[in-house]
Amino acid sequence: MFSSKLPPLMSCRIRHALPGRMRIACRGLKYLGAHIADITAALEESVNIESAKVSIITANVLVGYDAGQASSEEILDQVNAILAAWSLDAYKSEREAKQALTLQERRLQEEPISVMIQRIGATAATLAFAWLRPGTPSVSFLGRFLNMPALTALTLAAPILKSGLRSVVAQGRPNADTLSSSAILASMVTGQSLSALTIILLADIAELLTAYTMDRTRRAIRNMLSVGEQVVWRMREDGFEERVALEELETDDLVIAHTGEKISVDGIVESGDAAIDQASITGEFMPVRKGTGDEVFAGTVVKSGRLVIRAERVGDRTAVARIINMVEEAAHRKAAVQSAADRFSAQFIPVNFALALLVYLITGRATRAINMLIIDYSCGVRLSTATALSAAICNAARSGVLVKGSNYLELLSETETVIFDKTGTLTEGRPVVQSVVCADGEVSERELLTMAAAAEEASNHPMALAILDRVRRAGWPVPRHADNQTHTARGVSTRIGRSVVRVGSQRFMKESGIPLEPLFDQAHRIARKGENVLYVARGKKLMGVLGIQDVLRDDMKKALNRMRHLGVDDIILLTGDVEQHAEIVAARMAMDRYHAEVMPAEKAETVLRLQSKGAQVVMVGDGINDAPALAYADVGIAMGTARTDVAMEAADITITGDDPLMIPSVVRLSQKTMGVVRQNFATSIAVNTLGLMLASVGVLPVFWGAVLHNACTVAVVLNSSRLLTHDMEKRG
């Protein structure tokens, strides 16, 4: 009931094959009826395909081809590539088809919480007054609608009545509000205005809890990513600074950001120098130095310094605004369980009407029939599911985890296969010097490292930066040297005094005639540890060997162990690094298997291959070279120091911090969320079924039927709301 393991919409697989003839299945074809002629023509015009017959009923393509010219796998790849051109149309049609199955309910977000509180207050006051000072029930039909409780009920029920009528008129089907409207009106017709007010009061309380949870979700996301500054400094044409409102900024304005302020625009630094904290946007835990010509983003903080920034994007066009809008829009993507809850509710609404008619025909008692309308499954199931998923997204946002839609929480709770990228994900993405081996008794560690730093000083290679960082942190000066020369794919060299200093690979040393035998065993030992080996030589003599490695993130091993305990039984390493390093990292992390030396496109193919075997795949990467794999995975999780636009657009979940333990934390949250949803389903069905049975035999009066049903709704919504207090930071 809660599973949603479906292959990607436009992925193809061979259903049956004979030499020269093959039947290919593609789920997306059922949504492309308007394009069948174009698809058929494109297939038949393709190289090696002789005939093609497309069926939208079976979602299959029957292909005839020359078996002597192409294999079945090659034909499958061709069909995949051709059908990909219609993927957007297929996804759009699929969404429309699903929306047609879901009844249009009132959007709780449209009503401000303050308005709902006023409604609840008015309903409670009227109900209390009518309870304490009951009047004589009006005998006339019209009079039953003209007393104070009845008039109040009609006024307060206006949104419910409007929504219920619109569903019947526009969609031709009743929704939950249609059922509530019928119960309210029927209560008033029978002179039971107190029951109508009770229905409205308890329904409003449940909706208030749901709306409150959704509002907290939006505020949590905005607070985490908000620009923060409402008034900013702008430089005028005469060079003077002026304070202006944020909404007055325009493209090409010069904006000044001082120490401690949040940057308010996306733009390029015109002048100045500052340390920028980009943690809320990129996840980088260390401030980044920004100077003239560098790009900066709204929402980042100036830790020290002053910048003059030329605005390129302002207001809703900034990266942070696009992120907020994207997350808010994506939050309306319903999880399969939420859609199932809506469909479940929709299917039982006609049953309630049928039960009401049946009970009235059998007993002749209108009050019993009204109870069949009051007690329904839809409110509790629908509201509690929406509240649970919204509360989980809010909780995640408060902890620095952006979830783009409730559907990803459900998929994450069911996953058993997780793929990790290495560089920047399992590792910190910042290589450091791990091993230093000097020629026996002839060279000191300081001399070896400073000589290497002199040769690498002009290089931007990560390993060169690791050497320079080690020397600078030690406070050692880099020796004066001549111009540096780069030897592609081998190393670098420079001249210090009369000697040539070379730093590079084993191949570079051999080509330069430098013997490696004195340190051969030590170099081999360093390589076995998974470190990159760099040789340092002066003249024709080997000075020593350096081992450089991208260190593993703290707590990453603990994070993987926790994921095992949460039910993930297949953890895979996917990296573009060399085989030897991938094997060592996979062994240290106790991963199930690894794939090394893969390009970004090959990572995406690996994800698709696993999905074709029925696996539900979660991909964890840094959001840059992993973007294709993140996009193809059932759930893509971006973490680390990735560029904002790539990470946020490619991934379904983004961890803005740098803590690996947040990965199992969000998995645990998703599983707890689905557990709460299941509890609510069971509770709503059990309590309301009992209520219907008691009401049908006359044991439960109309008033207490309303109390039972709506109290159950409030209870399951409160149960969902406790996800707001779930501790994602909990360790252990």
C-alpha cells in the first residue's frame, strides 16, 4: 500500500527478443498517445531499425532490425535515446493523470492562521452560549436556519460549503468537504445546530494544527536561507553611500557589504577583500576569501572585511530566492502515501453517502443517517498524512537539511541501496601531506618540504596546495627560486641556486635519470596505504618521498554503520579515482563494493543499471560531477562544498552542513515519518469504523458521533505534529 518502487518513467527494457525482432517495454509510452506517429517515424528512420510498431496500451515497442548489423543491446540504446526526446511530455502527462485521480481539497495554506484562530474562537463562543442557554428548537423548517447557532454555523462553514460544492460541480465527484457540508446541513435541517457547530469547531482545530505545521515548515526554510538584511548600503554615482530598502535594488547597482552583514544580492566583487561564510549556501565550513572579480551569493555572511559588489541578480532572481521558491514549490509534490491517502478518502466518500441512505431506509431515523455522514475516514487520513510529511520537512530544514518534496521522504524510508561518491563526499576534498620519508641521514623533513614547496609554488594542483599548506602552517619560508616549469602528467621543476629541484611521479624521476632504489620500499609502502606518492629530487639525487591523501571525513564510518542499522544493506562506492585508492577507501569504510575510474556519465549509467534490476537507489554526492547520477537516482542527496546552483537543482535532498551523520539522521526521520503515517491510518480506520457501527445501531447520538470522529482527527494530527520535536541531532 505504501510502496512506490517504479523504474524511471522513460527507461526501456527488453521484454522479449529473437534474432532481428525485439519487444521493448517503456512505461512512459502510455502517456504519449498524441506522439505515436512521430515516435514511430523517428524509430523507423533510425540506423539499423527496419520497422517499429508502438502500442500505448501495452507500453511496448515491437522493433524489427538487422541482427547482422547491430546487437539487441545496441538497438535498446537507440530506442532509449530516441524516446528520451519525449520525456518531458511523458512526465507532464503522468502528473496530469495522477492529479485527475486526486480530489481537489482546500489548500490550508491559503487561510492565515490568525483567521483560523478567529473562526475557532467564534465557533467555541457560540457553542458555549448555545450549550449554556439552550433555546426552544424551532418547529418551522426555515426557523431552524435562523437561530444564532445555525447562522453562526452557516457563516463559519462557508469555506467548507464552497469547496464541497465546487468539487461536485467542477470534478463531478464529492470530496471531504462535500461530506462535511452534507453533515452540517443535515444537522441543521434536523434542528441539531449544536452538532453542526461541534463538527466545524473540531474540524477547524485539526486544520489549524495542519496549517500551523505547514507554516512552520515554510518559515524554517526561509529562516535558514533568508538574506536577512532589509536595508542595505548602495553606492551612488558620486561615490557616497546611501541606505536603501532591499526591494529598491536594481541590476548593476553597487552594493556595499560590511563585516557582520549578510550579502543581499548575487553579483561580482568590484573592489575590496573579505572572508565570506558560505555555509548556509554551499556547506563550506571554512570562510572563503573573496576579492575583485569573484562571485558572491545572497545569504552569505561577511565575517571580516568590506566588499563593493555589482549586483547581477536581485530580489526573487538571487540564488537563495530561487532555492526558497524551488523548495516551497517542490514541497507540494505529494508522496505516494499522501496520494494514496487522498484516493483512499475519495473512494470512501461515496460509501458514506450510501451508508447514510441505507441506514435511513432500514431504520427511518434521520439522526442515524446523519452520523453516517459525520463519521468518515477522509479527514483524519488526509490531514494527518499531510501534517506528518510537512512536520518532517520542517524538522529537517531546522537541522540544515532541505527536502524538496514529501515524496522523497517516502522513497528514502524504503531504500536499501546507497551509492557514495568519494572525493568531497566520503573525503573532505582537501588533500593533505600524510607521509614524509627523507633520504637516510642526509635531508631533514623541513628541507625536503620547503624544496618541494618551491617547485610547486606556482601550481594550482590539489597536491601542490597540500604541500604549500603544510609548509605555511609550519611557518617555514619557501626558498627563493627561478621560474617553475610544468611537465604535463609528470611533475614540476625549478632551480634553487645551482641545483634543479624536481617534484613528480616515478616516471618523471626515471626520465630524468634519478635512481629510486634507496626509497623504493618506503614508496611502495606509502602507495599501499592509498596515498599518492610524490618523489622529490635535487640534481640527480633523490631527497625523499611524500605521501599525499584526501583524508576521510570525520564520522563517515560511523554514519555508514548507522545506515546499516537502519536497514541499508548495499553500500557502494562510485568514484573517478584510480582502482587502488578506491579499493583502499572501500575497505576502510567496509563498503560492499566499488566502481573506480568512472566518468560522470558512467555514474548515471550505474544508477540506471541498478534501478533496472529493481533496486531503489539513493545517490550521495557533492552535486558537481555527480549531478547526472543525483538526477537519475530515486533520491539524490548533495552534501559537502558543492556549488549552490548545481547541488540544489540536481539533488532531491541537500545537506547544507558538513556533518556525515546527517545522512543516517534524515533516513531515520523518513522511517519515523512513515511509521507515524501508518499509525494514523490504522487509528483513523479503527476508530471511525467503530463509530459507524455504533451509530448505525443507534448507540451513538449525532452529537457524540461528531465528537468521536473529530476528536480522532485531532488526535492523529497531534500524533503527526510530534515529528516537529524529533531530534535529528541525536547521536547514537
